Amino acid sequence: MPGYGFAVRLTVTPTGVTFLAPAGAVVSIVIPDTQAGCCNVRNSFCNQVHFINSPQASDAWRSIHPEATILSVEEAWSLGRAIAQRRLAYEQS
């Protein structure tokens, strides 16, 4: 399948994505239902996140994974940060 099996390289920091190759890479995610997501984040969310080397290749991916949502790498970074902040706040309360 186009876009699958190719390396995506990135560098992220606490402030964002600082390097991405190929520059147009995207992320496929499946948003878990609330009940499953609260109990096992790794299986319900993390195992469902995939890097795809281009937006065009993500079209083929979505044709066989219609439950997936495609995000830019920057959007995925923001989502990951928000999830981490929320979990940290919950664990500290």
C-alpha cells in the first residue's frame, strides 16, 4: 500500500514538532470510546496510532480503516500533549 512501510522521522520537544521527514507526513488515529479509553490507554489508543508518509497515502489507508481520523503531525502532537496534561492532572488530584 502506498505510504505504508516507509520511515517517518521526527523530533518533538515540550514546545512542539521541530523536525519532520517527509514534511507532509500525517498521523492516523482511532479515537476510543470513553469506557474503553479510560481503562487501557495503550490498547485502546496508542496501539491505534500510525504515521503515514503523505496525505495522499492516507486516503488509501482510510479506505481500509474508515474508523481512522487523519491529523497533521502538529495536530497529533497537540492532542498528545492535551491527553498527557489531563492524565497528569487527574493522577495528581
